Amino acid sequence: MELTPKLMELTPKVMEITPKAWEIEIFFSVSLIHRGEKA
């Protein structure tokens, strides 16, 4: 099984990317809410 080591390599990268994706998602949600309040 060569798949397992590849997964072990990919997992830390995914863990790095995920928090950034959350930050971006939260940022867009907040800015949309602010725009809605101003309108």
C-alpha cells in the first residue's frame, strides 16, 4: 500500500490550508453582513 504514506504527507498540508479557508470564509461573511447593515 503506497497510499498511506501519501495520505500522511497530505494531511499536515490540509491542516495548514483549512484554518486559512475558515478565516477567509468568516471574513467574507462579516463583510457581507456589514454591507447588508449599511444598505
